[in-house]
Amino acid sequence: MQAMYDGNISQDQAIAAIARAQQLNVPVMLADVGGQPVQRLTRSVRTLTGPGSAMVDQAFETRARGGAGRVISAVERGVGARSTGNPAAVSDRFREQARTDSRPYYEQLPGLPSISNADVRAQMQTPAVQRIIQAEERAASDVRHWAGPIRTLYNDDGTLARNPTFEELDTVKKIVGETIGANRRFGSRPTDPIPAQTQTEVERAQSVVNNLLRGADASAGGDIYRIARGLYERPMRQKEAFDAGIEQFRTKGDFETLRDIETMPEAILPENLKYLRRGQVEALRQRVQSPNDQTSNPNRVAPIAGSINARAQLDAAATNANRRQRMNERLDLENQMSRTSNYVRGGSNTADKLAEAGSNIIGDMAAAAPGGAQAVTVAGATGAWNAMKGFFGKETRAEIAGILTNMNPRQSIEFLERLKVLQAQGEVTTKAIKATAAAATTSMNE
């Protein structure tokens, strides 16, 4: 797109650019694809008071109001997930689903037989497990002192006083699981390496839990407990993936964030990748929507792809090459459109802009063109610019504004195609250009 800003644009190039933008569902104007000479003309029309100025402002404001939605749509399609705009509610729903689905089965645990499995009894007598159970018994005793003594699991010498229950085993599983999760997040990021000593402790703790669960599943009532765990853990793993995606794009991040985005998919189950993507787009959506101004056309792309590192992070999240290319094309066009708006509408009606808006501006642009063929999006050659100059009076600036800010791609392409025919016939006159603009609009409306 940089070539367009250099002004060396042919009508065929402009037509191709508008056609591609149409395919991408991005509302470009002739002012966007004609290079700076055409932008200067658009700014001139906007600078001088009158209906043309109002039309330019209205066109840019209308387009700006849809900017956030278009950028969000591009990111959603690129990453391959939809967003809701309320990530906290989505995260809460995963937990609520886990509780709701598993509750009927967990409520059956008190009625299940105690566990006599030898492996379970052996694991329950290890010092680490004893500390967990005894701490829970003390906490329960403090809360339920009015209901009588707690039926403890251990004798004074640490041996089992009775067979453990499924509830007690589940308590050990949950507390050990929380400890393991905390140790696996040893650093500030989920993918930080775990020190060797910590890794050994994690593996030892996980081995205890695995042995307990195998023994429980093999015991009478183990099928109920297995179903309860599965119904709870499945949504919670989805929640973990979703929350991880949010964290990756919650802030602009750095090189380490890029590493997380690239490696996180390897650390979660394949079926949970879609929830990671959903979290990513939720966070990106929040950043795109952060500028509150809806009309001055803030650059909605900058918060998510305004630097080399930010673009690399976004590209890493968009793992499908075709989706990524299409997303980047759309974002580049949105960025270009923002630049056009800032140029055309930036600042106030200062003396230099008013001078630029004088009656000779179109002629100046044509004269500056090498060989009379620079920035030909609207007219295409010196003769065409001179013809445009002929109706650059106060009463017809609105017509120019309508041509330059038309966001109907079919009409803009039709206008340029008809203009090419006029140039080939050597009939580029003010009257012909005005008739061409009107004919292009009329033909598309029929």
C-alpha cells in the first residue's frame, strides 16, 4: 500500500485496490487509494466551508463508527474464534457449568462405601497426605464444634483408624492439585521452566494423586466418583485455557509473551485450543475497543498491531496461514484508512491549509506529476486534473466530495472504468467527468 501514498498510482492499480478491499469487506474510498495528491484534494474540499466539507466529515465519521467492529471481525476470523465482549462472564460460566454438571454425582459420595483398597490406604498414611487430612479435620472441628467431635481418620500413632471415604480422598486430590498447579506456574508465566527440585516435588505429588485415583476407581462406587471428576474437570480445563488466552493479550506484552503464545498450544489438550483462541480474541477485543472516541477515527489497529512485537504476537495467534494473510490485509487497510482520515481532518483550518485549498491546487498537482500521470485515481492524467479544476468552484465542491469519499466500491470502480474510456478517446472534460460520476452512480442504483 505504500506505493499509493507515493502518488504513483494508475487507474488500474486503484481499481484493483478497491476491488480487493471489497472482497475483504473494508470500505475504502478513492481518497484512500490515490496517494497524497488525492488526499490533498480531499483535505482542500474539507477545509473550505460548504456542503462539500460537511460531506467529507460525515463520510469519515460514519466509517470511523464501524472501525472497531471491523478490526474485531478481522481478528476473530484471523485467530479463528468469536468474542463476546464480556470475558469475565464467559470465564464464570465455565466454573458454573463444572459445578452444575458434576453436583449430582458429588452429592452421592457421602453414601458410597468407604475405600478398603490397599494402595489407597497406603497412600493415605504418607506424612504429606496425613497433614492435609488432619488440617481439614481441625478446620471442620472449629466450624462444627457444636455438632460433636469429628470422626478422625488417624490414630495417635499415625495409622489409619478406619477406611478413608471418597470425600476425604477427594479433599486430598483437590489440595494436592492446587499445589501442583501453583508449582507449575513457578514463574510469572505458564511456560516458565520449573526448577529441577520443584519438578521432582511436582512429580512425586502427582504420583500420590494418581495412585489414590486408581485405587478409588477400582473400589465399589468408584464409577460415580470417576464421572463426577470428569464432569467437573472438563469445563475447568476449558476455563484454564480461556483464561490463559486472555492473559497472553491482556497487555501489550514483550518477547516472553510471544514465546508463551507460540508454546502454549503444546501445553494444553488439543480439544481445548479453541478456548485458548477464544480467550485471545476476548483480550484483543478489549484493547481494540479501548479508545472511546467513535467519530475522530482513532487508529483501532495500533493497540493490537502497532509495533513489530505486537504484530508478531498477533501473527503467532493466527496459526492458519490463509486466515493470517487475510487478517493482515484487512488490518493494513484499516491502518491506511486511519492515516487518510488523520491527514484529511487533522488540525484546524490554518493558513497553509487554506492556501493549499486555493483554486489552483488541482492544476498544481497535475503540473507536479512526472509526465502528467501522478496520482491518477480520480482523473488519471494532467488533462483530467485540469478538467476537475474546471468545476472546483464553491457550488460544485460537494460533487468532488461525493466522488472522493464514496464508499460504494462498485460505483467507484464504475467511475474509474468510465474515466479510462474517456481518456482513451481524448474526451476528458469537466462536463464529461461530471456526467461520468453521475452515470456511475445511476447505473449502480438501477
